[in-house]
Amino acid sequence: MSQSVRAPRPQPRAGVMQIAAYVPGKSAAIGGERCFKLSSNETPFGASPKAIDAYRQAAGHLEIYPDGSASALRDAIGDVHGIHPSRIICGAGSDEILSLLAYTFLSEGDEAIYSEHGFLVYPIAIKAAGATCVVAPEKNLTTDVDAILERVTDRTKMVFIANPNNPTGTYLPFSEVRRLHDGLPSDVLLVLDAAYAEYVTEQDYQAGIELAGSSENVVMTRTYSKIYGLASLRVGWGYGPEAIIGAMNRIRGPFNMNGPALAAGVAAVRDQDFVKTTIAHNSEWLSKVTEAIEAMGLKVTPSVTNFILIHFSDIEGKRAADADRYLLERGCVLRQVGSYGLPNCLRMTIGSSEACETVIKLLGDFVKGEASHG
């Protein structure tokens, strides 16, 4: 009997090593008296005091398994958004929900579409499920519905749309989202990633709750990591047809969320007054920062989120990497987005008033300083 040659160690499944690992934004500066972390789109207000109190109370019962069905959190989300809890699934951030969708509905030979500058978790989830990524070009750094529909084939099983999109900050009006849905075959799942929905004030925008509630092939995902300030606890949820949510629950871990996160999530979503304060601050400083940076001669992509995309190509000799280094040395941490196909841009979170004013001043100094050497 011939003996086959075996590998010297366990081998990952085919395709796993071709996945580019997700690299988060930097957390620390390399200089400056104080560090302003504006690289991960975190809220400057932190979490609601009510959520923090709920977290502390839950910490007294760490020996108890959490509610495996997240029933209290689903009930709270359902109350606030006017949707039925049975059609909600909760997870460790919306990242887990996105991955569950891929693992439940994609397999080898399938294709999944996302836009050119879409969230980097999409290709990770798609490839991890063994499926093939199809990238649709954008128009003016905005998701292009026609480009997506042109790439739908018999192998297409899923379409991911971040609306608003990260890292561009642009969005699709709901009429365009509906046009996209109308153009998809009924067996293609449309995933509407609305992580930044709470920040959008435009009247023609909808997060996707209505569409997910009235269609058999639409799921909307949301996160607590942004406006609710619970990024450290990893809280997210999805809403869609009972058949889809039921299938995802079959592979979801039995205790995929921890007890303190569940308790904080319930308190956070019920404290909508805290959310309104955050929205007001963001709306004020989003426009202030955009106008100030554009006045320097730098281009800013119009954003409806809690961050902006700054372009450095319009001024000769100004490179995003140089600006990033300059800011880091002075205590300001922004995000380079070369991995998103935007090598000469920086993404800046709208932080506290002090943080925004500091970046405005430093960027102004950077532009003037570099210009004097040109």
C-alpha cells in the first residue's frame, strides 16, 4: 500500500491565506502633549451614563451565562424602532452579523458583490465562506447601482451595500436603494449595512428598516460601536425576514454576546436623549471641519457621517502619508485608507470640539509649511 505524502503541519482551508487580514486604525500618537484618537470613528461623548450603570450592575453577576437569545436587547431594539423582536438577531458588533450572513448563504462557487471602496469586512467574510468577491466601481466615490446590477450573474448570491459608506462618507438616497433591490433576482440577498445611519439628517435617506420588513431578500445591519459608544463591548444587530434570521440563528454561537454588553445595549438604545445630543454635536462640527479644511485648498468628500475623507492630491507636494506623520507627531491620530484604494487620503473622525479645532490648526500649519518649501 502506497503512503501519501502529508503536510508537515495542519493546513488552513484553501483560500484562507489569500485573505488580507483587517488592520484597524492606529490607537496612539507618537508625540504631542495630548492624544486625540480620530482614526476609528468613535464618538467623543462615550457611552450613555445609563449604559455604563447597567454595565456595572451586570459585572456583579459574571458567573451567570448570558441570555443566549438576547431577548431583552431584541425587545428594546424592537420598541425603539417599531419592529418585531422575532426578526432581530444580535451579535458581537455588526461584523459578526455580516459574517453570519456570509457563512449562512454563501458557499464555494457563489459570488458576492460590494462597491469599490466598501467596508473591508465584506471581502473577508465572502472569502472566508469560500465564495468569490466581485467589486463594482463607484461613481464620485458613491455606490453605483447600475454598476452593481451589471455585475449580477447566475452565480450572484449576495450584495453588500454600506449606506452611508465607510470610508467615503457618501450615501445612496432610498430611491436608489429601492431601484437596486428591484433590479436584483429574488434569490439574491441584499445586505444594507447602516452602521452610521443615526448620523444622517438628509430627508431622502432611509436606513432600510422598511425594505427589510417588507421583502424576503433584504437584511439591514446596525452597530452600537458608533453613536452609542459601546465599541469596546461589541454590540450589533440585524433585521430581516424570519426565514433568513432563523437560518442565521442555526449557526450563531449559543452565547455569542456577553452579559454586560447585553445590559449596556438595552440601556443605551433606550436613552435616545443622549443620542440626540451626539447628533447635534456631529452636525455642527461636520460642517465646521469640512469648511475649514476646504478653505486650506484641500478637497473633502461630502459626508453624512461622523467622519470626513480628506484628499491631498489637489495641492502639489502634499501627501497623505506626510500629513499623517505630521499630525501623529503632534498628538492627532487619523486613518490612512490606502487599503481601501485611496492612498492619498486621510479619514478623520469628528471628535470633540477641542480635537476638531486642533486638527484644523495643525493641518493649516502643515499646508502652509509645506507650501513655503515648494
